[in-house]
Amino acid sequence: MNADLFIGIDVGTTSVKAGLFDIRGKELETYHKSYPSSYSNNMVEQDAEIWLHHIDKSILKFCQNYDAKSIKSIGITSQVNTHIFVDENFNALAPAIVWQDTRCASQAADLDAKITPEQKIAWWGAPMPVDASHCLARMEWMAQNRPDIWKNTKYVLLPKDYCIARLTGELVSDPTSNIGLVDLNNYYIPALLNLVPGAALRLAPLKEMTEIAGFIKAGHPLGGVPIAVSTMDAWAGMFGVGVQKNNQAYYLSGTSEILGVIFPKTNPTPGVLVFPKTQDLVVHAAPTQSGGASIKWHCDLFDTTPQEMSAKVSDLDLSKPGPIFLPHLAGERAPIWDPNARGIF
């Protein structure tokens, strides 16, 4: 009898990463392919089709080397606050607006001004801002600037939910990935959604991250295999580094940097996000805008590689004063939440 196998997939900001694992979590094979983003002024976009292309390529690779019948389920996590406007068949009507994109700053400021501090505390337990990456700001921008696309938009989806919908035909998301849209009880907030006419009708129904989202369509190499609802990349990363109980903290380094702590009591701190209780965990987190993105910026500017950059750093005497870099290359999120912030040495 073949051992049960499982696939984990991350649709990241810079690449799709996939792994094939056995029941004990042993990594058997991996897949990793990068893809570009399109940058123009304050706009950052991606072709959502390329995510599906690499998901299918990863699955084909695994099925070539292992018995497809042994693969029992798939989990897909992804970057969030990246939004895809799709039609009724889940086809993208425009390039995905990446979380780094700050084009919606004015719409975000207008929406944020309509919400009182008391409402924020009641809804979210913290004075969290409506920033340029907020789903409602993206919807309002599209309604104002691309009314043709907004009119034909059936749903606005996060990357993992878009990929799940295309693979299974099912529309679903999880509350954690929709931070800023859900309240402390993990429900959408009607009074908030009403700020953008039509917003509530364009959001995916919510299920727990551990539930089955659907089954891969027939005709696919893994037709009939279930896909979990799953959750956002930062939560998946939190579990990946072993943080899963109260009073534990974590630091995730990727395209952005994320500091977080699990604490049972909500502590409303300006600039810090508080996630509604999920899996009996209350997470306080502070995501920045440019972490690994700063390294890429430096390497592109000076025609070098991260490895060469690291080698130069290792030769420095770090006990001596050096330049300080504020990495506000595309505005900043935590702790200042200012889309107009700019980097400086």
C-alpha cells in the first residue's frame, strides 16, 4: 500500500513554492519558480494566470515521480491584501493588485476618515487603519477609475482563494486572511462594507482554515483531491516556525518583515494589527512594507546578488558606526502606515 502524501503550496510575492510531504511531514520533493511584478509609479501588479501555471507545473512534477493516487490533499497559502477582480467564471478582469501597491491611498484615507476610533475598537479591538492595501480601498479605486471592470466584477478574491476557485470551482475564503473586513467574531462587518456600495456582494463566503474548500475538477491530474481552505502566508509561516501558543513571539523575513506575538488579551496598540481569535489564538502582528524587497532593490541598483551583498557585509566591522537605512521604498506599513513615507540613508 502506498503511503499517504500531501502537497503544500505558497503563492508568494515573488514566486510559487510547493512541497510534497509524507504523513510525518518529511519533505520528499519541492518546486520553486519565480515570476515578475510590474511596477509603474505607485502601482504594483501581477498576472494571476502565472500562479496557476506554476501550481499545475508543480503538481505535474510530483505526479511524474510519485503515484498520484497517494496524494490525499492540498493546502494553498498566499500573499494577502493582493486582490484579483474576477468575473462569474473566476477569470481575472485585470492584473492582480499586489499588496505593495499604494495607488488607492486617497480612497483609503477617505474611508478611514469615515470610521471612528470607537468603531475600530468595537470591530477590531485595535485602532487599525484602512490603508492603501485594504480591500475596500481597492474596490473604491476600481469603481472610480475603471467603472467598466467594476461593473463586470462578480468577486474580488485573494490569491489563494482565486487559485482554489479556478481549481475546484468553489468560492470560499477564511476570516484570518480577511483581516480588516471581519470583526472579533470572524464575521464580515456590514457597517464597514456599506461604505462601498456593492462590496458585500463581491466577497467570498467564510469558512475555517481547516475545512475543505472543494475538490479539484475532473480532468486534472489530481481530479477529486480535496483542497483545504487554508489561510494567509504570515499565519502559515507562524505555524511553520513552531509558534502556536500564548506568549510566543516570531519574526518572519520575506519580501516584507513581520513581527508578531500571541497573547490571549487584545492589546490595542497604534500601528499594530490584531487578528480576531482563530484556533484559540489572538495574534498581534506588525508587517512592514519592504524587507527582502529592500535587498532586491539594492541588488538591482548595483548589479549584484544577495550572496555577493552578504559577503561584503561579513567583511565589515559592525562595531563601528555605519549608515542607517530607513527602507520606506514604497511607503510604509507598520508602525507608521504612511503610503507617502520615503526611504533615506
